[in-house]
Amino acid sequence: MSGPGVVTVSGDHPAIVIRNPATGADVGTVPMTEPTDLDLRVRAANRAQPRWARTPAGERAAAVRAGAALLREHADELAELNEAETGRPKAEGREGVLAGAATLEQYAELGPVHRGKSLQGNFEATDFMAWEPRGVVVALTPWNDPVAVSCGLLGAALVTGNSVVYKPSERAPHTGHRLGQLLAEVLPEGVLQTVHGDGRVGALLAGRRDVDVVAHVGSTATGRSIAKSVAETGAKALLENGGNDALVVDAGVDPRWAADQAALGAFANAGQICVSVERIYVHREVAEDFLSALVEAAEAWKSAPLVDRRHRDHVHSHVCDAIDHGASLLTGGFVPDGAGAHYPPTVLTGCAASMLIMRAETFGPVAPVRVVDTFEQGLAEAADDEFGLAATVLTPSMAHAQDAWRELPVGTVKINAVFGGAPGGAAHPRRASGSGFGYGPELLDEMSQTKVVHMRPAP
């Protein structure tokens, strides 16, 4: 077995045991936060929050900026922990740490200038809308880019005056623990509390009536559970859930370039990226050359392991289901011998819209391809999905690009590039992929609440 598992150690106290997904070797054990301690941590965050909210915005920003500097100093250490826990190569993990530091720096700049607006009322009165922190934010973060994603939620919450209870993924607890330690060094006591555990600990946090925001990046099933919990407690849910992102390849594109884009989108980080390419619709005019080039790219791709064998079983089950229902396997699609949780880049063709691999999130290095007769067919089938995270269109036609971003019911549409975006760009998932802004200045709004004030002199 490789990857995390919750076991009973040290006198019936549950802990998370992590194994290296590349080698199967033990990485370490992290005790789960027990309910009594969890209660103490949330209470501490509630006590610390009013003082933090009264701290001048510039001082809050300076603390977050100091945290970014610490991340830069410890980038190699965090990247090594990430590689040991999730299999992401150290060089890629280091880029994730630096991206997280840059996000903290961005929020340190934006926080002090986050402002409300005045309203025109009677001459002798003043009306305005002021932003205030929401209170205590619970941040439940994923394992696939643990530092970068966490820094978005933590940075926006902290600069706006919230305290945070931070639970990193049970698949990357050492990375999350160290991140929490570093940031806590530059913050007042109690403002950032790091806890550990699996979904049971997350559910306990989401169901508490003394938290004000539950921010979650992870599966749709967990996001739906959180939404039900906060409907009872009155907390705000900020959710980025699963995705099933489509890639539409139009006629007239260079098929080798399109195949390289598809390979990058499907195989980078072994397909374990929130906006990975999950399904591909290619125009029949370029399909043969595209598939040939995609197989070549897959077989040349230097892949990282999946996060653990449990996840590998999930990925392989989707591939097997597709083959059982008539898809053709062009390369990959087998479980390698040996230690760890490796899985080869895989290309399938002849995929039908009804197949599991086209309907559900696989989150692995798999490129399922469906050949379509027209761009309009590809666009329509790409849009016919319960998720709404992102999609990509490769096309030489400005008219088709315009049609695509107008018609695809997703939060982010990328034209002629599977990854990328401007610094400070936001994302707003839809439908089963969640709700609320992630990243960008808009995330400051999500972490705040407005108060309308009408003020006039007494007679």
C-alpha cells in the first residue's frame, strides 16, 4: 500500500500514516486532531479574531508579506515534503511554493486598499458601505498543489481581518503542517490554527456554529456535504469542487500543436490539477494526425506517480470501464509492477458520451478522445455536463472562439492555451464545480461582509 491511511496508534489515538507514492516507503505519521483539541483551536481562533480585525490593515498586510518571505526561504524544504507525500517532482513543487508566496504578496498589496463605497443621500447625512471581516474562516485545502492553493485562501482571509482554522489535506499533512508553522511565526497567537485529520475532522469543522466561512477546494461530494452543513449553521460556503474540463479541437489547427496542448493538459502532474483536461472532442478533419501525435506525446511524457494506490485504483477503474464499453486503448492503461502508485499516460479513442470517463472526474493521466463531425457538435457535447469549472478551445477561427466563450457554461474558458492566465485573475466555478470566487481581488470580497451605515446629526 502507498499513500495515506488512518490507523490507530499510541493508545487508540488516530493518526495519518503517509507513504511515498513513488517508492512506497514510510514518510511519517501525523496525529489527527481530536474533537476536544479541535474545540480548543476553534475557540482560540474566535478569541483572537476581534483583536486581529482591529489591527491596522497595513500591519496585517506586513505580517502576510513576512509570511511570504518565509515561504521563499523554505521553498526547498516545502517542495521536498510535497514530493515525499504526493509524488510531485521537487522542481514543480518548488514552483508551487513560489506561486503561493507570490499570492500572499499580492494580497498584502490588495488588502489595505480593499474598500467600500459612499452612497448619495441627504446633504446633511452620510451614507456608506464598509467592508468588515466575516470572523473565523475554516480553510479545507487539497493535496495536489497544497501550498499554492492554501496561500490563496489563507492570504485573502488574513489580510481582511479574519482568523483561520486551517486543515490541510490528509494526503499532504506534513507539507500543510510546515506551511501553517511558518505563517504562524509572523501572526499574533491564535490567528492561524492548523489542525489535521481526514473528512471526519473536516465535517466537524463545517458543522460548527462558531465559524463564519467554510472555504473548501476538493471533491464535489465533500462540497455538497459542506453546503448542507452551512445551510444549518448560517456560515458562508466558498467552494471549488470537482471538474470535468473539456478540450475542443477545431478543424484547421496544427494537429501536432493541438496534441502537445492536449498532452500538457491531461498529463501534467499526472493529471492531478484542478483544471486538467478530462475529455477531448476533436474535429474529424484533424483527428487522425492529432491522435497519432497525442500517442507519441504520451509515450514520451515523463510522468510522476499518482498520489496513492487508492487513487490509482480509481483512475484505472475509469479506463477499464471505457474499454469494457467499446473504447479503444491506444497507449497506457495498465497498472505497472513495483512499488509506489505509478500509472502511465493513457490515450483512449472511440469514447462515447455515456461512458464514465467522459461523465465523471478521473483526475489522472488519461486523455479520452471523441471524434466529432463539426465544431458545433464538439461545443455542444462539451457543454452537456454537470460540472462547470473550466474548458479549453483550440481554434483558428475568431468566430468559433467567440461562440465558445459565450456558450460554454463554465467559470473559465481558455482559447488556444490549456493553462495560463493573468496575475490576479479570479475563477468562479459553476454548478457541480462549486460557487464563489477563488483568487483575485474578488476573493477579498468573499472573505468580507458589507455593512451599510446611514449617519446624520441629532436635532
